[in-house]
Amino acid sequence: MALVPTISGVQQVLLGAQAVPANSSEVSASIDGELRYANVFKVAVGPIILCRLGTVEDSPAVTAALAAVFAGGLARLWSWKQAGRPHPVGMVAIGLEVGVVPVILAWRRRFASRSA
């Protein structure tokens, strides 16, 4: 889970809209710049999670990073509603972000209470 946002974020920072599945290189310079800017945050999430794996059960940094991933999934859902169905890769990302992240957060909470 930690490597996926990092790798895709780096790719989208470097390539812009061309890195998006079913890309459209016909986006404005403003949209391309916003896409690259937003992906810097994806690049940041992975290392935060990776650095805290040893203390995952009690790490506020991991909770914040996972909450940001979840919020990103909600933003993708909103985009789906407003702009239309995304590429299948985007649909998988939504499933991971909105479906799997809450399960991980619940597991962390349960794990932390057992450790205490």
C-alpha cells in the first residue's frame, strides 16, 4: 500500500497527464501543473507509512497518511460522479482508497488495543 502512491505519484510528477491511464495529453497547462502539484502529496504518503511500519499500531503519522489516502479516494468518487467513469486503474485505486484503507485503520486500532 505504501509503494503504490509513491511510485504513481513520482510518475505523475515527472510525466503529468501523460502518466494517467487512458491519458489525455490535451489538458491545459494549469491542469497539468495542478496534477503534478497534487501528486507530490502522494509521493510523501508512501515514505511516511514505510518509516513507521515498526510502530504502525500507535503512529499518528500513519493514521494521518492513511486518512489522506481515504480522502483522496472520496475526491476520486466525487470526480466519477461529476466527470464520468474513470479508467479501470482509477476504479481499482478508488476501491483500495475507500474500501481497504478503513479496514487497515480498523486493524491498526484493534492491534493497538491488543498490544496495550
